[in-house]
Amino acid sequence: MAVYTEVDDEELTAFLANYDIGELLSCKGIAEGVENSNFYLHASAGSFILTLYEKRVSEADLPFFLGLMEHLSAAGLVCPQPVRNHAGSALGRLAGRPAAIVTFLNGLSIHHPEEAHCAALGERLAQLHLAGASFAPRRSNALSVDGWRPLFEPYSPRADEIAPGLGDMIAAELDYLESRWPGDLPSGVIHADLFPDNVLFLGEKVSGLIDFYFACNDALAYDFAICLNAWCFDSTARYQPAKGRALFDAYNRLRPLDSAELSALPVLARGAAMRFLLTRFVDALNVPPGALVRPKDPREYLAKLVFHGTVAGARDYGFAE
């Protein structure tokens, strides 16, 4: 979440008149994140999040994201629910952007997850994968292995601005991943961005999953690998085996990873680190002037990528193969 597009008061009032959310009491921009413009709406009917879709989000994909949230909620997972306007649509336009209002969820994001948080996340991730099996619409993952080189190449001359030798390192790593990426693993709907700031907690219990705007169809174990990267390292990017084991055990109780998924995990985790290294790298070089946004440091995922290059098998993460 972030703010790239400022919204005029009159435009906002006219837009909200199409919704039954009551009187607007306050509207505040949300600075976190890097993808869309987000605002916290407090209205007489409750609290909501207003999102204006920017950058990588294609308008054609929005029905998939909004429909998935409705589908998962019906299956028992707590996630934001799109608010439909008077015409029955979950999608409108504001300030020249596609826009939607979704319900606000109570809870806090955990900046430094402990083992209990990782276990709770593992359970919810497995539930999401199981519930997503009955979601009929499909969306390909534009930020999987085939998309990494096209994302990188326009900015490759500037890679060493981030870290010395980064350009050559990424080019070699892309060669490795493209030649070894598995193509026959169990697949389905994945969140693809289930970082700690996209999971809300009340105590040690998950109170909601948010930000489904990278959701797509891909290998389920790749989604697990994204979470392994995001949840199981400390603040200095050192892997924490106990956290990894907590995530694995909780996930595996509901949806056991098969032998092919476990064998592929080091490559999947390496690829997940590459994906976020690249998008953070590109974002860091493309902050619009005056945007209310804090780009995330790509070097965190460079360190994780280097670590995964030392892993020979799932046992090195603390899992049993």
C-alpha cells in the first residue's frame, strides 16, 4: 500500500455517493507498500480501505482479485470484502484510476515474527491453497521465471548502483534459474505476496489476510517458498531454522508437500528471492517525484538469494525430506 495519486475532495465525494457506506468522516493516505494508492476511510457505516490501482496492476485482472477475496471469505478465510456500488459492481473509477472499496480488518502486522506467528501463517497458507482449488477463474503469474529477465534487462546498466557487481550476479542467477525451474509441480491459486505486512494478527492468531493484488495460478510450493523468504529470516537476513520448521509443520499438517515439491524447494526459494530482489530493485529506481512511498531495500533479498545458493536440499532448511 502507498499513495501515488492524490484524490480531490470533490471527486472523492462524488465517487463515494455511489456506495452505501454512510457519511464520510475522515480519509487518510496510507504510506506503507509500493504498488497502489491506498486510503483509510472512516465513515458512519464503518471503516474501509479505498484502493486506486497503479503500476503493475492491470485493470483486466481486477475481477480475478476481487472475486478471489469473495470466494476465500465464503470458504472461511478472513480477508477484505469488496464493497459493491449501487450498480452492483465492485469496481469503479476515481482520479483516472480503477478503484475499489474493501472492508477494513482489525489486527496488527507483525514486524518481527516469532515461531508461533510462522506456524499460524503456515496453517492459513495451506487453507488458502485448499480453498483456492475450487476458484474457477485463472490468472497467470507475470512475475514468475519467464518475467524476470524482461523486468531486469531495461535496468541492468544501473544494477551496480544498488550493490557492486549486482548486474553480473543477477544475469548469472537468471541463467541458473531458467535452466532448472520446475514445471510439473502441484499448482493452484497462490497469494504470491504473503509478507508479514499482509497478514494481520490479534495476539498470536491470524485475524486476516490482505493485499491479494499479486494473486495468480502457479506452483503451490512456490507460494510456500515466498513465505519462507519473508517470514523465516531475522533482521540481518540470516535464516532461522526454527521459524522455517514451524511454518513447514503447520502447513504440512493440512497440505503435505510431496517429494517433488520438497526436492524443488531450494530452487523455488532461490527464485522467490530473485523475484523480490528484482521488483525492489526496479521500484527503488522508479519512485515518482513527490510520491508518499518508502521503497524497500533490495539488498535484503540479495542476501537471501546468496543464502539459498548454499542450500542443497530441504534438510538444510530444517525440514525432513
